[in-house]
Amino acid sequence: MMHIKSKSVGLVVTLGVLLLCSSCTFMYVPLIPANPQMRDARFLLSDSKGLSLEEEQLRLDVTITEIPKSDWLAVQWFNPLSKEIASDSKWLEVPDASSSESKEISFVLPKDILVTPGYWRAVISYQGRLIRQFGFDYALAEEVEESSNLNEDASSETNTEEISNEPSENKGN
């Protein structure tokens, strides 16, 4: 009987201590980061030009403003049928802490790949994560070029002859 009382008293004392400790807010120490104003470095793109057509080849221009650590920046090229047709990568170095300038990087679709009408895509990834996808509609670019060429042709071929309001006579009828 004495053994059961000592166990129950020990249990009650333990529960009481736990109850007191958990209800005391002054004993709680919140986990505060060393410097809450500093954020972790991350990969940032800004003001990127994206995809453009240059000498019948697609070109991707990106502006990188922040690099968390040195690693490969990869780009995959997709044709209008959504098939990956090419890939490329460039090594990025973390700039000095004093340097705050952006880094311009360009990728060009290989010349042996024929650019056909349709929606072309370039996907950028860094450290195995998708960063951004850029698109370019080649059919629209052709239509804009054709319409501007037609406008130039029509403006150069304007006729300056005066048209009179007098009826003309057709002989031979």
C-alpha cells in the first residue's frame, strides 16, 4: 500500500511541476533570429528583355540582379510542338558584397535549328528550380514584318495623277 501511495504522490508532484512550468509565460524564451533585418540571398531576375528574333535566330536576354551562390544557370529551348530541342548553361559567380550591379546574360538558339512559325519557349532554371519561362510567337513576328513591308510598298507606289470629274468617252463601243 505504501508503494502505491509513493507512486501516486510522485505522479501528482510531476504533473503539478509540468502544469506550473507550462503556464508561466516568463519562462518562455522566443526564438529570435540573430539579425531579423537581413534576408537570405535568393536568385532574382529583373528587367529581362526575354526572347527576340535576331538574324533569323532566337535570342534570350536576361538580367540577373541577385545570385545566392555560385552555380549553373540552365536554359531549355522548346519548339512550337513543345518538344525540347536544345539546351545550354552558363556558370554564375556570386559577385562581391560591395558590387550591386546587374549581370546581363544572353543565350542564342543554335544556328542548325530552323525557326518555324509558332510559339517558341525558353525555360530558365537555377539549382534544379524553374525560375521563369519566356515565350515568342514567331508567326506574329512574320505578320508584323509583312504588314510593315506592305505599308512601305503602298506608300512608295502612291499615284500622284489627278483624276478629273469629267466623263471620259470610250471609242470603239
